[in-house]
Amino acid sequence: MRSVIKLSVLVYAVCLLGISNLQAADAGGPSKVEIRQVSGKYSFFVNGERFDLKGAGGSGSLAELHRAGGNSLRTWNTNNAAQLLDSAAKYNIMVALGIGMGQELHGFNYNDTAAVAAQYRRNIRQIELYKNHPNVLCWVVGNELNLSPNRRVPVNPKVYDALKDIVDYIHREDPYHPVTTTFAGASREHIAVALERCPDLDFVSLQVYGGLARMPEMVQAAGLTKPFAITEYGPVGHWEMPRTEWGREIEEPSALKASGVYDRIQKGIVNDPTGLCLGGYAFLWGQKQERTPTWYGIFLKTGEPTAVVDALTRYWTGSYPANRAPVVDSLKLDGKNAVDNIYLKPGTSATAKVFAADPENGPLAYKWVIMREVGQRSEGGAREIEPDGVPFTILTESGGTITFRVPAEGGDYRIFCYVFDDQRRAGTANVPFFVK
């Protein structure tokens, strides 16, 4: 298997040499990126200058990221990488470029040597295509490869043999960029197996949400001695939040998300006592459906920034932006909170009230949506289908309060309120309820 892979390397290197050299000439050649320890703390250095990582992951606006004070974007694959890297150059943004690998969680079989070899060939081609772009910061090979379909059974160790082949290729062919892989959480066992099979990772990447505040203890418990980055952090994860009696996760309002994210950044990144933390990437610079359309996206689907952008701007620059998103603290349904397990009778009337304010005391506008809950819940961040909105009648409306007609059909629903200021910024809150 390894001999076949080495032969493939030669073939692809010859085929792609011209392309790589052309890109290097057009873009001015690769930046030299190193990880150094200075005064007991590890940091990235780009062309000899210290690079304090201020990152976000996703495909949202690079102009917005630059305005917020961010200097790096993380991707999960190389889709549209040429355009992304060229756009990043305009805003002086460095890219942690993702190299996709199949996950056992989603059915990739690492005992299938033909599939593994094909994956390797695809990936080295992408590495050759982009390694000479000056805005590549590092390679992120694979995402959460430690997740298995049965969480009680570790992944096949051949996962990390395949990872090692790609890491070794990068070290041979690209001396300018460090390479990492990401782990869901910070399991000592998972990290130990990976580093035993693939010991030459330049740094380790961890992905944590509510646990970010406990990062120093988690790193110590994992026995980490390599530098690490937090390649995903954000709101408290849906798996970490309370659920209703009928099993639906309860999402924080946008103001609580923002304050929580900022607090956890201080505890887990800024005040890191280990000296190993390189910084991190907030999730998600964009929007996605995962349990709800608002849980992880730092922006709405229609593009409006939320209060998490304000929190990140404060972290990255030291100050909030001049205009901040509406502060949405809570949403009550018939005077009850989401944790109260709200049951409504079909066809009756109910009252929803959102508690929101504008930091600049400007006017606010409100949009109300009722949706069925997600039918098939995804795992490991895979694609999830957003439910359609449910038509409903608003009987009365005044400011942030509505009285509405409860849907006639039984089942589990969620009511959302989107709150907008007059500067195209937004806040959100939602409450699950059950009709019976």
C-alpha cells in the first residue's frame, strides 16, 4: 500500500509541478510559517513575525471578518480554495486550509485500501495546487476523525495510518506550513492513539464548546505536551444543553450566547496557563442548520451579524463595534421559559414575549416564525435539513409581544423571534413547545 502511494506521489508531483510554480509566481510565493516557543508560550510566526491568531471558521464575508479584527479563516475542505485564498489576500487574512478525509462516523471504511488510496491521491493533488499561495497559514487534515458510529468503540487505528501518509507527504513536499488534525473534545485515549500512529503533527487541534472554560484542566488531563489550537469554539453545544420532556434541545438567546462565548474565551484561551495554546477559530462565520437555523451561525441566513460578532470584535480589537446587535435576553411563551416544558392545546391562543433592547437605544423590528422541529437529527455536524416554517395567525402584536393561534395539528414545534435594529444587525431567541 505504502509503495503504491509513493509511486502516486511521483506521478502527481510531475503533473502538478507546472501548476504549482505558476501559482507561486502569480501570488509571490508561499509565506514561511513556523510555530515557535517564546518566553514559555507557543505562537505562529509568519515570515519571521509573530502572528497572534484571531480566527473564525466558515465561508462568511471576509470583509466582515477583517472589520471585526479577525486575521484568519479556517475551512474544512478546499472547495473554492483558489478564489478564497485570493480574496483573503485582499484583506490580509491567513487561511487554515482544510484537507477533507472521510469519517468512520459517516461510513468511510478505512479497511478499504482502494478507497484510502483514492482519498490520498485526491488530497495530495489539493496540497500541490495550493501550497505556494502566500495566504496559506497551515493545513488542517481531517475533521474529528476520532468520532465513530458507536461512541463506546474507538475508531479503526488505520484512520491515523491514512492521516500519517498525508502528514508525511506535506512534511516532504511543503516545508513552509505546519499541519494538524482536529479532535472532537480532548480525550486522552483518542489523542494518544492518534499521536502513536501519527507522531509528527506540528500541533494538535481541539474542538470544544461549553468546555472551553475548562480547557486548561482538559489539556492537563489529556497529557498534551504539543502546542494546540481550538479549531472550533462557540455557543454551548446542543448536546450540552437541557432538553424538554419530549427530547428537544433548548437553545440560548443570542445575548447569552455572546456573553458566554466571550467569558469562555477569557478562561480557555486568553488566560491559558499552559503556554501551549495557539489561539482558535470561532464557529461558525456564516450560517448553518443544526438543530435550529440559529444555533451555531454567527450570522443569520439573510446575512445580518448577531451579538457574537460583537463579542469577537471585543476580543480581537479590545472594543465593541460602534453599532452593536440587539441584546436579546429571553423569550417567554404564555409566561413560561423553555425549561418549563410548554404544552399548548391545538387551535387555542397563546402569547409570546421577547425581551430585547438596542444598545444604542434605536428602534427595533420583530419577525416571528413557527417551525416544526427537525425530523432527522444529524451527527458530527453533518448536513441537516431545515424544517419549513408553519403558517400561523398573529391575533395581536405590540412591540415584542404577540398573541397567536396555536397550530391545529399536534406535535413538537418551536417559535422563533428575530429582532432587528436599523443598522442591519440582529438578535434571536426561540422556545420549543408541544401541541396536544
